[in-house]
Amino acid sequence: MRILSGIAVAAALLQFAPVFAQAPGKAPPAVQKEFDDFIAKFRAALKANDAATVATMTRLPFMADDSVRDAAQFRAKAYPRDFTAKNRACLQRTKPVYAVDGNKNDVYSVICGESIFTFTRTPAGFLFTDLDTND
């Protein structure tokens, strides 16, 4: 299982390599406003330690992992593992960095220690989409 997880993380990193290879840019005003609204709600949910709300703001299945395919699984598995008190505090205070990924999606990333939290603009609005390792 760990090997499959490693492969999934490696594939995700390759997909988003162009994001981190580019210099941070400035989002168009409408995109910035949309993200500001999203991140304010996301941070409020983190402050309240509200895993259910965070799950509604996450693309599921999370990182294409079939073991985290719905909100209940996200709350039970991913949230306690990934949203530690330290990470929640970091996400509250760290300024997100804007970029455009290789698929021309607007993305914002927040680096918290060894983790990179990625939020992607989707047709449904911004969602928490990926968690990668900060090398």
C-alpha cells in the first residue's frame, strides 16, 4: 500500500511540477476575490476544527485515493492525519501563493513545514485538491 501511495504522490508532484517551477504570479482580480472568499470559509472551518465543512470544500475522492472517496472517509482518515493543530495554525497565518498549473488551472499553494496544501479553481469553485510533500 505504501508503494502505491508513493507512486500516487510522485504522479501528483509531476502533474504540478510546472506550478512550482514558475515564479509566483498575481491572480486576476476576479480569481483573487473568489479565492479570498473560499479561503476565509476554509480557515473558519479549520479554526473550529470542523472536519465536515472542510470535507465539503475538498475534491473527492481525495487525491484520487479510493479509500478516501467520500466525506465520511475524508473526515475519518485524511482530516486527522493532515490537519493537525500545527497545520491548521499554519494554514491560518501563511499567505497562499498563486500560480497557473500545467493544465491552465488557477491554483494557490500553502507550504506548512513538510506539506504543500494545494487549492484549485474548478468549475464548482475553489476546492482543496492536493497535499504534497515539500522536499
